[in-house]
Amino acid sequence: MSDIYRSSAHNHTVFCDGKSTAEEMVLKALELGFVSLGFSGHGYSPYDPTGMPRKDEIAYREEVKRLQQVYGDRLEILLGVEHDSLMPYDTFAYDFMIESVHNLYKNRYVYSVDWDQPHLEEAIHVHGGDVYDYCKVYFEACAETYLASPAQIAGHLDLVCKFNEKTPLFDELDPRYLDPAFQALDCALEKNMVIEVNTGAMARGYKSIPYPAPAILKRVKEKGGQVMVNSDCHDANNLIFGYDTARELLLSCGFTSAVILRKHGFEEVGL
Ligand SMILES: [Zn+2]
Ligand SMILES: [Zn+2]
């Protein structure tokens, strides 16, 4: 079995919007024979209830460090954060950072990209009503964010398509969509960010395939970029949810390897 099944770096706990405690995640990871487990609590953002307020972030850091002490001889446990693009960068030191665009700022308001379909439709309306223009704004925010970000991982790059499988509003192969997506991707690759293959929306029933779409993954391969499979897990039972699909998709896009996050950095493993 591929070593991609023995790691996930993108995981949430009860300290933000997850259902499981950090320790429950660790115990599940041990049961699955993981070599490494990364925690990536949502960084603080006043407009987003999933972000950890400062006191919760401190408690989160302390708990992950405690788990490193208790379980560190059996599992590499990494303390990370999922940064929201609209926020300044944290002053805390983290082992790794995932960069994600979850929200767009327009006319003095913040609009969530992925909250639910009604919020999405409102955001499209506020951005002028053309869905391709809206997607372009999203990908331009990604591009700008990646260029400025110290993060090592580009999280769910095409998050804007979260509801598009169940309620299609745009064609993900239309150049009006794909060209800005490629530009965002190219910025991430220029910064040597690892492109995350994220199965989180599969676990929650929104999508049948991971982010990002096959056309984007094929471009990652063409450009020599690196990918990693993460579950964006909010429930310990879903720690490797969708990994079979992610692996098959990567193979079909020409990949023979991916990376996993270890204590010493990214490690390339065969698919
Ligand atoms: Zn996210
Ligand atoms: Zn996440």
C-alpha cells in the first residue's frame, strides 16, 4: 500500500470546527499506521466563526505539544495552521502552514466562498452577477495570496467549485474559468508550494472527487509541481476518506508519486 495512506497534514479538531479532539485524531492515526499527522487549526479571523480566537489558539498549541510529548515516539505530530488569506500572518511559530482563500472582501463586507449555496449566490450577485467574473476574482485572490504567502501548501485550490457538482453554475473547463485557475496555480508553483489534493468535500458529501479538478492536476504534473493528499478531516473517522479516489485520480493525471509531510520536511512517496 502506498505511503500516502499513512499521513494527512490538513486536519481540524474541536479547537476550531472539527468534531473530534486532537487526541482522538492521534489515536485514529495510530490505528491506521500513520507515520505523520499534521494539525492545521483555522487561524483567527473575526469574520469567520471557524477561526480560533487567540485563547483557543493558545490552548490548541498547548494540546498539540502535549500530544507530541505523549505519542511522539510512535507518530510524528506536526503543529500547523490553516491561514485565511484575508488575515495578517500569525506571530506564533508553526511547523507548517496551509494557505487558503475562504473569503473574498467586497464593498466593506466579507463573503464566504464555501459556506453554502445561498451565500455563494449572494457573493456572485455582489460581484456583478457574472459567475465567471466571480470565479476570476476568487482565483486572482488566490494568485495574489500565494505570491505573498510564507505557506508551504496551497489548500483546496479550486474551492470555488465546492457546490458546482450538485448545483452546476459554471463549466469548469471553460477558459473563462480555467485560465484564471491556471494563473493561480502557476503562482503557487512559482513559490514552490505543494498543491494539496483535498478530499474534505468528498467526506462531507459535496463532491465525488477531490480538489483540485483533473485539468488543474494535469497542469501541476506538466509543470513539475508536487502534490500531497490530505483529508481536511473534521472527524477522526474520515482521516483517510477518499484517498483511493485521490490516488486513482493522480495516477490518471500522470503522477507516480506524491509527498507526505514529515518532521524533516516533505518526503516523496510512490503512489
Ligand atoms: Zn479550508
Ligand atoms: Zn481545512
